[in-house]
Amino acid sequence: MRRAIPLAMLAAAALVVAGLVLAKRDPAGKFTENRDAWEAYDQGERLLQSFRFAEATAKLEEAVALDPGLGMAHIALAEVYNKTGMPDDSRLHRVIADSLADLTDNEESRLLLQVRLAGGTWSRFHSQRDSLVAAARDLCPDHIVVLVSEANHASGAGEVETAERVWNHILEINPNYAAAYNYLGYLYLANGEYDKAESAMRRYAFVAPDLANPHDSLGEVLMYVGRYEEALQEFKWALAKQPDFFHSYMNMGRIHFARGEVDRANELFDQIRAEFEGTDMLHYAEIIRLGALFDHRVMDDYITYADRFIAEFPKSSLVQNVRLRQRMARQELDLALALLDSAKMAYRSEDWYPQDSQKRGQVEIEQVRYRGLLAEMAGDYATASQAFRQSLEYRASLPPHERLFDQVHLALNLAPIGGFDEARRVIRQALSLNPRLPESLLVAAAVEAAAGEAGEAHRILDALDRALELADEDYPAVLDVRRLREQLPEPGQI
């Protein structure tokens, strides 16, 4: 599974250390005199890496109860509280860990605590990260805390080759350090190297056969390239190993949406609601559900679930985005444009807007995409195609699976204005990654139909029929296939 999109795994990984390696290379006495506390921490750390949050919480709470001065346990507990929607408790243990970092007598363990804390922007050590890592590199260059910090920093800075080298160095030290395969897999995924990502995730599953996460991570890679049945099997294996593994339910739901099984997908997301009511995980799952409904044009359901989301999460930073899409789903284009303009003015008045170029860029990219969608819905295909070209330029550094939406809509808007050659090139790129995505196949068929290539259009529609063999009868792509076939001459008449 991807950690809180895109590459949000880096923030989490900055706090995570392999308990097995740490235990081997660091006698408990360097961090605590209480070996029972160390053993509880070590088990909790491993459980945290396995995404077994409830068990990890119990062990880490036991560790800090046995030794309130065990800084590593407080950091790990802050991490698990953050992941399970307990921000106040997370903040408390971050503060405790921050204060304990100066009180550790052992020089090496004190420095390692500070390096680990420096990975979080909230820590007073964050601004000293480079100097702390340099000092730790001199004192203990091959320590897992130091290497993980270096790998995560390189990944966050876009230094893919450096990150890959450091993760591989960790594996040279300990070939069974499972987390390194996971991070390498996501590094390759973010770089659009899907074969290498699959290989890394398979090795991850091999060295950690009892964990759910390797199967979920492998399933995610397979999902992006349209190998849906294989991906579903991996998610089922993950759930067999850990029945409450939230991300696998969510990923299975995403595949069901893509195959047109809307009712089945909604049932899975409702299971998540029942299991994670009142947590940040529910907020995240509902955003994923809304995104899938909108992308696959299931607009009636989108409107319904958007109403509920706004009522349940009125303070969410994403409410404005949800409202905008809801206006579009209702075909209220003038109101949607007004909301988009209002959002733009509101962002520009924020203190961070002139200072945070990365966040400002993300806002501007989304603005371009929404203006393209609004132009498309208004029938202004020239303006829409230009907007989606610009959006793709902005997203050039992203992996192909994160550019599919813009490619589909660029090709869709090129066809009505006669840009058949460019439309074919763009949509074929999308299909080369995922040949099963209904929207890509539908647009490819529509382009051929508009270009007068009825035979090719029928061939693509046949492939789309196979992709939608499990789809609900009222799935939008199913209805669109029917309409497009009615407009084309029968295959025998071509």
C-alpha cells in the first residue's frame, strides 16, 4: 500500500526502525537498564512495521510504563498514535521523546535518538538533521537509524539513485531487513519502474512471509498495471494474515470500482466504516471512495457520499474540494467555477502561499485540472485540451499511473477538434500501462469512431466488454459502450 500519497511513506519511515536489527546491534543497556521494557519496545517496533497497530500500541504502552525514560519507545508510540487517529496522544509522546533525547547518558544512543527525532518537522532537532547525521555517520556509520535517515532524506529530496544505494546497503548489512524491500519497491513505483517495483515487493513477501503488508504492497503494484485478479489475490492473502488490514480492503474496493462493480465496492468501504468509525482512517477511506466514484463518473453515488462526508468531516481540509466536485457532478458549472475562483483567492490570502512553493504548485496544478474539466463539461474542447496538456506538463515528474486521468481527458478533448493523431498517441500511452482501465478503452474507441475507423472502434469496444464483464448494468462505462455501438455501423457493414 502506498503510505499516505504521494510518497507519504517517507514521513512515517522517518520514525520507524527495524526492531530486529536494532536489538542485535544495540544492547538494551544503551537505552534502558530495564530489559523487560526493551523487550516490549522491540516487539512493539516490529508490530508497528507490520502495521499491526493495536498489538503494537499495547506493547509500546507496556514499554513506556516499565521505563518512562525509554525515548525510542515514546517515538514509536507517537508514530502508532498518529496512524490510528490520536493526534493529541501522538503529540504528547513526541514532546516526551524530544525532551528525553538530551537526558540519555550514552553518547551513541543519545545521538541516535536525536537523528531519529530529526526526521520529523515538529522536532527541535529537525533543523540540525544534516549535522546530526554527519556526526552519527562518523560514530556509527552503518547503524540502521543513520542509514534509514539518509535513505528517507534522499527519497524526499528526489535523489532516487542515492536512496536506492542506501537501501541496498542496508540489505548488504542485513539481507532479511524486510522494510528495505518495501521502501525500494515504493521508490521504484514512484519512478515508474513497475517491473523493479514488483520484484522488490516479491522479495519483501519472501523475507516476511507472516506479514500482511508485503502482499498488500505487491497487490498495489499489480493493481496499477491492470493485473486486477492477481492483485485481488494478494489483498486476500494480506487479509488472511491480518483480517483487520485496512489498506487491503480499500485497495480491493478500488479494483471493484475500476471493474464496474460499484455495489460490491461500496459494500467493502462500508465494512471499513464499521471497523474504523471515529478514526482518521475512516476519513482517508471516504476520500478514496469519493475519488473513485468521481473518476469513474458514478455521479449519483458521488453526490450522496459527498453529502455525508461534508456532514461528518466539516473541518476537513478537503471539504472545499469535495464541494467543488459535487457541483460538477450536479452539472452546476457556473457555481463550480465560482467556487474554484473563490478557492483560488482564499489560497492566495494564506500566509503560506507566497512562501511554500511546493504547496502552492500543488494548488495551481489542481486549479488547471479542474478548469480543464469544467471546459470539457461546457463543450469547450480546445480550452480543455490545452488545460490537460498543461496539467500533464506540471505532472511530468510523477509516475505514469498518476498521469492517467489527465491523459484520458486530454485524448477525450482532442478528438472533437480533429486532433486524432495526438489523441491516439496519448491514449495508447495510458493503455500501455493499464490495458484494463474502462475510461482509457472507452476514449480509445471514441477517438477511432470520430476518426471514421469503425472497425478499430468495434475491436476496442470488444476489449472493453471483456474488461467490464463483472460490471453493474448501470455502470457509466457500460452505458457509454451501448451508446457508442449504436452510433457505429454494424461490423458486417464496414
